[in-house]
Amino acid sequence: MPQSFSSLRSLNTRVTLLTLLILVAGIWSLAVYAGRTLQEDVKGLLGAQQFSAVSLVAAQIDQEVLARLQALETVAQRVAPFMRGDGAALQKFLVDREVFHKQFNAGVFVTGLDGTVIASTPVGAGRAGSNFIDSDAVATALKENKASIGRPVDARQ
């Protein structure tokens, strides 16, 4: 036993243990630093990737909305002046337009200047005679004579 204590007291043993301790502490601190740096890099890359994905989806949604607005404007320009007061002619006109059945899953409707629906597709939607003047999109279209997109509504109501 006395020999083991004397070996711990030797200068070579102390220097070796001190060197080993410094080496282990250096590797541990390097591992901690690398872990934190890697975590920050991954957070930054993940954030950039998510932003890129969201931007792509937003651009696609914007294109779809613009395409639908253009379809509405094209069809609105084709409504003959004599149809504007004739609900039956407007109803037939809307039913004959396939673009509405494909692009607008909840259908479309035409209102008079007071916001009351005079023609609607699909016919069974029950919107005929309803007044939408309280809707911000309808009110903007009627008052300012420009297209607008309103808040989402639950189509089941």
C-alpha cells in the first residue's frame, strides 16, 4: 500500500494526471460549445426552410385568388345590360358558366344594389332573396365599385 501512495506523489504521475484532466476538460468544453453552435445553426436553417415553404404556399394562394378574381371580372364584363335587372336571365347565365362550378366550391351569387341576392349558384343553396349588405366584401363592391375579398365564412350556415 505505501508504494501506491508514493507513486501518486511522484512528479510524473501528477503531470500525467493534470494533463489528462486538462485534456478531458478541453474535450468536454469543446463538445458543449459544438453542441450549442450546432443547435443555433439548425434553428437558423430550420427557420429559413420554414419561411421558404410558407412563402411558396402564400405565392400559390395569391395566384389562385388572383385567378378567381380575374374569372369573376371576365364573367361580370360579359353580363349584358338587359340582364342586370332580370333575375331569371342572370340565373340562367350563372348556371351556364362552368368556371363557377370548378373554381368556387360554395357557388357564387349576384346581388342588386341593395345587397339582396337576385341570382345564385348552386340553385339549391338557398341564397336567393338573402341580403348581404352587412358583408364587408359585398358592401365594398357595391359602394366603391371595386373587387374585394372578405373574411372567411362558414359555408354550412
